[in-house]
Amino acid sequence: MNLPNYFLIDLPAEATITAAMITECCRTLKRNRERYLAARTTQSLVEILGGVAENWLQPEYPFRKLALETGPAATGFSRATLANGLDAFFRQLTFEALNALLVQELGHAKRLDGLVSTDVEQCPDGGTRAATVRGPELLAHIAAGNVPNPILTSMVLGVLTRSAQFVKCAGGASFLPRLFAHSLYDAEPKLGACLEIAEWPGGHSALETALFDEADCVTATGSDETLAAIRHKLPAGARFLGYGHRVSFGYVASGVLSGFNAKKVVARAAADVVAWNQLGCLSPHVIYVEHGGAVGAEPFAEMLAEELARREEAEPRGAVRAETAATIASRRAFYEVRAAHSPDTRFWQSKDSTAWTVVYEADARFQVSCLNRFVYVKGVTDLKTALEHSDSVRGKVSTVGLAAPEDQARDFALHLARWGVTRVCPLGRMQNPPLTWRHDGRPGLGDMLTWTDWESAQ
């Protein structure tokens, strides 16, 4: 399947993108938005997005086939990892989920279509109040290069807001956003004409300035330093939505570590480590295991190593760059020496590769992993102790994958929320948030929108 030349990303590799090209592209996008997108109903856009998502789940869909056939070489993810990741993303992009998102964040599914009044929107003097929302004329997305889900989600939200969109991909990370953009164009060419995809190395100030000068709202995912640099370059009137560096961990309560259930919990932990090769902000660096269960932290780590070995056969990690492999090998060597001299450390690794690594430590301090299926397991007496040992990343924790008895889970979640965690989910679903997830505790759709209230007389 040869992709047609619809976007800047489709130009030959030797083509040079200039600031003038960026400016003209942005202005064309805004004109196309006015002609083809601004007057569309929300439900018509929901139907398009839901239909495209359904297509991506079909084995014979051309864009899916292309993703799985050429994706491993383009992304570094194995075919199985790509297939599972795409299924998890597009499976939750349903008509019902899209409408639930609109109601959750806007109070009504048709708020983007016009003025809507609900029972709770009453004026103190007895009059009525109606409200509508509008999206940016042009959204600019600065995408990160680790996992595709955040930028794909941003593109979906941009369609719902009826915004023209310019997606600037990280170097070498445009493969899946490009295919998704082409699938939207294939489903609805007029919608595709309101979308642009490009890629250039960081540091091209002239290109970034041209893009930012035309954008009403800029979203960006990356390091805190990257976000600060982008914020500094934006015009005064542009809205900025930045999602910086975050880490995540798992917590396993003792009450779920009995009998056969322990194997299920281990399998769920392995699923979170394997998903997108542990490269996202939602992937666990550490799995905390509460003392007192039928399976302790050290046996849990050994079981996790065995499970990762099995997963490697069915869903291999895929190749990594030489420098990444060297980092993993260096970290392994450190723990191999420590394990040889201390009973408080144990260590398991894949044979003849850097495909997976499990380190057990009695020291409960939070440890940042080098990722690519390298995970720590640490024992703690309770959740309070785990959080005390995670103080170094307090305020930077995105997700906690929780395995706990049903009658305790709510209390655990409340404790984590008060400590500052913005998402608590069942272990095994860390890298698969629902569409209604509030990214970093903020409304993903609502942050892009501007409200207008109409207060009418009684």
C-alpha cells in the first residue's frame, strides 16, 4: 500500500520544509476548517471517529495491515506489541465513549453545536442560562516520541473541537500518527484537509515560530525542559497545554496474594510492563508488594520474571538502539554485583538479550527504571510506607496500578488521591486509560475549549 501525498510528512526525504511553507499550510488549514469543519455537527464527527476506530480493529483494514507489516522496522515495537497497543487504543474509541466524554466535560453532548441549557444552569434572579463552547481555530500539537497514544488522542480531541490541526511529530516517531491521519482522510477527505502532519528535528526556531504564530492553542508532551522552552516561544494570546515528565508504579495489597489469585496478579503486572515496552508515563517503574500475603515480594519478583519470560515468547520486545541496550546492560551489571554480595537484592534477566529484567530490592525507595521491560519489585509494610519511600517523585506520579481486595480498594484510592496521584486503575490496565481519563488530572477536551454563557431575563 502506497500512501498518497496528502501531508508534509509524505514529501520525499530530501525535501526541505521552510517557515513560509509552515505559514501557508496553517492558513490553508484554517480556510479548510471554515469551509469543511466548523459547521459540522458533533454527532457526525463522532460517527466518523467511531467508524475509523472500528476499521482499525479489522484484520484486513489496509492501514492496520500496513502498520503491522512495516511498523516493527519503523517504530522498534514488535508486531505483537503494535497489534495489542492498537487494539487497546481503538477499542475504547467507541460512539458511547466519545459521547460520554462530551457529557463528562461539557455537561451535554451537543454543547459544541450551539447554546444548551440544563436544569442546573439557572440564574439567581429566576432567569435562565444557556452556554456553548468553541474550539481553537488552529491547534498545534508537539508530539513526544515514546508511545503513540497521547498524540492519537490529541488528534481525536481536535476533531471533536472542530479545530484545524497541525501535528509536529518527534524525529523518527511519525509512523503511526501519519497512518492515522491518512485513515481519517480516507474516511472523510474534507476532514483530512483540515489536518497536517510534519516532522523535523528539534531546534528549528524559524519553523516553530511560524507554527506558533498561527496557532490559537498549542499542546505538547515531553520533558519539563522542553515544555518550558515551548512556553517561552508562544505569542501572548496562545493557549498552552503542556504534559511533562511523569512516572507511575504498581501497588499490590497482601489480601490479593493468596492461592491461584497471586498468579493472576503477577500476569496483570507483567501486562503493564510489556505494554508499549514500558515506555509511557503510565508504565510502572516499581511494583510495591505488601508484606503479609501468601506470596512475599521476593517470590512475587521471581514469578514476575517467569511471566515476562513467557510474554517474551508471545510478544517479544523488539530491537532497541545500541545505546539503549548498553544502558540496560550497565544497570544489570550493577545489580548483578550487588546481588552477589547482599541477600537484600535478587536479580533475573532474559538470556542472551536485554529483553526483560526484574530486580528485587529490600530497600523500598522508589527507583526510576531504564524501561524497555526493566522493572523493580520492592516489599513494604503498607501503602503509607510505600508513599513515604516515593517522596522523591511526589507530584510527578501519573498512575498507580492497584491490586487490592474490593472492600479496601476505595480507601487505597482515596489515600493515593490525597497524596497527589491523578489516576488509580486496576493493575493490568495502566497503559490503557479510558477516553474519559483526565490527563494529569486535567480535562483533556475541556482544556482546549472556550465557553460562552447566555443569561436571559426571567
